[in-house]
Amino acid sequence: MNGAAKGAVIGGVFLAMLGGAGYGVFALVGDAGSDGKGTTTAGTTTLSEKGSGPVTEKETAATAKAFLAAWAAGDDRAAADLTNNAQAAQTAVADYQAKAYVSKAVITPGTPKGDTVPFTVAAEITYEGTTKPLAYESQLTVVRGTTTGKALVDWQPSVIHPQLQKDEKLRAGAPASPPVKAVDRNGQELTPEKYPSLRPVLDELRGTYGSRTGGKTGAEVWIEPAAADTPKRTLLTLVEGEPSVLKTYLDAKVQAAAEQAVARFPEASVVAVQPSTGHILAVANHRRDGYNAAMTGNRAPGSTMKIVTAAMLLDRGKVAADKPAECPKDVSWGGRSFHNLKNFELTGKTFATSFAQSCNTAFIKQIKQVDDDAALPDEAREVFGIGLDWKTGIKSTDGKVPPATGAEAAAEYIGQGQITMNPLNVASITATARTGVFRQPLLVSPELDGRRIATAERRMKPAVQQQLVSMMRLTATGGTGAKAMATVGGDKGAKTGSAEVDGAGSPDSWFTGFGGDVAAAAMVEGGGHGGDAAGPVVAAVLSAS
């Protein structure tokens, strides 16, 4: 069909409305045809037979056209046979009408780019007498079938809708949970449009608390997640429900600063908490995968863990902030050599200086004197509340500090080895250091659902807390965190961290700090040294509080 449109197959309905390279606008308008499923136009396109090597431009064009025409016609079997995963594709195409209630869809292909064909969809969703438009852009890729040798659409759920991930489904109807109007600690409404990072958080709050707070359901189009414990993601509201008001502990001003801060760096996450209460003030992520790494991540925290290690060493009387501590270029333990960044060394300096300059060897040299493999895990759990099954109000992942021996134990002293944390965990560690008392982070009041809040076995000794805070202050004013924290006024403290990750070209950037009654921690995957990427994120959040 070159040049102008040559005709139309009515009953599917497949309309060839545009010319050029055989592409047109495919339209789906309900069910039609003698078999009740409509007419597929796949038969009007000459598809390639068995071939070899990369698909050709002609094969890409023909296969994409046939698939889109079959999809538009509602012929799920024909569409599925043009993919490399017929079972999954047939279900998705059939569900597009049957379970997503798409009553009309106009599919407009764009210009092919190699083996990829972009297209737009202008759909209408009709549910119980209400019709609303749903427009989006997506794309498909054509590949060579591994067994058939034919050109086939590489099936991905994102072909149906770009936000669909593996095993997710497009659905419409009356949701199980009523809508909620989430507000911050001061009553300001929190919306995903204004605070994009909060979309998964707000979806989860709705799923958990919507039915508890008195709202009434309406009708929506949503993405059904693959995992049962993952919240649905609303795409379109068909009929407004009656939302209830859900008060959170978030602070809209701090949240806005967090959103802007993470936007500067790819794969960045940050959390801010209030040390005096444990209330979570902000949660923000800037990631391609949409993952809430700020609260559910689990990566090595690098030298931010030295806050816990230092507390343990001070607690056991092995070091003192104002006493000398050896900081050689390198040190060996358990058959493994550990060194400082760029092999620096400090001579005749205090432990506080080693902390502020992030001297790895000063910490690892103490392991022999401690002579207790459980010392660090015990300190993390008993004082900092790590691993106590936090129930914040939404899904979160506890930090892990497992017992270790030999070289692995030495690695854990500096936040490597088997230790895993996320910004929520590290922000809480800083909050505990700031006040000397662990207060479990909370996003919403536990009174909403009566959930049990974790409490630490003991508070930090006052002398330990005073020295720890003084060392964090030194780090923020004259140590590795000074550059990043220069914009933060008032009483402040910090700790930098860089965590090596196997196979990564650059270490993860970690940074945590406090300013006034706010503690924050950030991680930027592959961001390099702590002060370079994560540092500015934390500083921006603290400056907004």
C-alpha cells in the first residue's frame, strides 16, 4: 500500500488511512465479523518465510504491520502467532478488551528504526457506561525466531503499554482499595504529579490504608503488579471515588527539596528523618526502574557504616575521639590486605581525625583488640535497631549486619563484606547517633493499624554519643564531608562513604548527615566518592529543613 490509502477492511475494523512503506493507522472498534472476533489483516501482508541472520527492514515492516493489524482487529490468536511468546501475547491481547475494557483503539505506527517500530495508541476505555480516553506511546522490536527462523515480534508486556513490566497486566474496573488524599504533617496535599517519587509510596499507602480510613471506591484503569504485596499503579480515573484523608509524617517542603536533589544524579535515592521522633520527612528516588531503593534497597553502605563501628569501639573503650589512632597506608587481616583511598596515611593523629578523613586502616587495626566477631552485629542491633523488622507503614527493608570472621569481619568494619543497607537505614543510624536513642522510622502513625514498633535493647552511652557526634561535626567542617556540607548552616555533622560493587566500574556514592533536627542519607549507584554525588543530595535536603 504505497502512496495514498488503497482501501479498508471493515468489520475488524482495520483501516489503512496513511501511505508510505505500507504503514497506516489501524483501528479497533469493538467486536465485529462473523466469528465475533473481527477480521485480521495479517493475511494481506506478505510475511517472510524462514530466514537467517538479523531481520531485514522489509521483514520488520511486514511483521510489525501484521501484528498491529491483528491486535487492532482483536484477533488475539493471529497476533500471538506473530510473536516469540505466543501464550503470553495471546492472553495480553485478549485481556486488552476483556479485562482492560478497551472499547476503541487507534494504533498509529511511526517510522521504523532498524528492527524497532514505534507506535502511538489512542484508546477509549468504557466501563459501566463511562468512557474516557487513554493515549500513550510504545514500541515493538522484531527479532529472528530461534526455532522457526521467521521474523517475529519480541514479546514484552510493554508492547501493550509502556509502563507494563514483566508479568504485569493492564486492568480496569472498581479497585479493591478506595482512594486516599495523602497529606503531609502540616496538612498539605501530596500528589504524584507534584512529587513524582512518591507515586509508589502513595499507591502503597492507598492499598494498605484506603479501606481503613472511610473512602469509597470509584472506577479506574491500573497496572496489576506481578507480586501480590506490590501496590497497583493507577493510570486513569474513570469515575471519581470518595477519598479519605490520610495524614503522613512527610514534610512537603523537605520532600520537594529531595525530589529536586535526586533529579541531578541518575540512580539516586535519599531519605530524611526527624531524630527526635523517627518520623520520615522525605523519600525520593531518581531511577530508571522506578524502584524505591531509598526504603527497600540492599547495598553495601561503605564508610557510612563507620558510624556504627566507631560507636562499638567507643562503647568498648578501644578508642577515644581525642586519643591517637594508627592510620597506616594499608593493613592485613584474615589473609587480605586493606588500604586507604589513594593509600594515604595519617601520623600522630587522633581517632577523630581518622574518622573525619575516613581512614579504613584505623578501624581495621582495632579488630584484634575487640576480639569478638559478634561485637559489630550486636552494636548495630542493640543500639541502632538494625534488623528489628521495622514497620514504617509501607514496605521497607531492614539493614543487615551478619556475624563474620577473618577478612569478612574486617570488611564489615568499613561497610563492605556482607553488610547491606539503604538510605532509610543509614538515615536512621545518623538520627540515632544524633540523639543517642533509636526511634524506629515511621511514615504514618502506628495507631492507624496497631502495628508494633521496634525498640532497641539499650540507648547509647552518653559519653559515646557525645564523642560520636563531635566526630561527625569534624567530618562536616574539616573532613571528607566539608565540601558537600559547606552550604548547610547551623549545627551539622556528616559521614561519607564509597562502596565497591563487584563488576561495577565506579563505586556507589554514599553520604549521611544531620542539621538541626533532621538526619538524611543518600546513595547514588555508581556515583563515585561519597562527597561527589550523594553529598550534594544530602546537603540540599538538610538546607531545606
